[in-house]
Amino acid sequence: MQATSYTYDPETRSGSVLLDDGTPVEFDARAFDAGGLRLLRPGQRVRIEVTGEGADLRITLVTLQTF
């Protein structure tokens, strides 16, 4: 699934993304670390992996989108 980076706090390594429909979804340090990234800037296109759906949607991985 693709999304756009919305917020990122380098101290906590957590933040949020916007899904393509505009829905914000938060991610924690575990999801950020799973992607092997060192930094994330707002506006970057990212690839995310999720579990659950609706209110139970949880991001398990955030990494850069590659084509």
C-alpha cells in the first residue's frame, strides 16, 4: 500500500502518513525501524504494510516507495 509521509519525530522515530484517500494513520518506532530508514521528510511517498482494518488499522512497516 502507498501513502504520503505527513509527520515524523526523529526523537521517537514515530509519526503519521496520509493514505491516498486523505486518512491519517500513525506509525510507531517499531514500524519505522522495520523499514530500515534513517530519516523521513513530510511529503515523501512511502510504502507501508498494515494489519487490521478500519479503526484497528495498524502500520507494521514504513519504507520509501521505489518504482
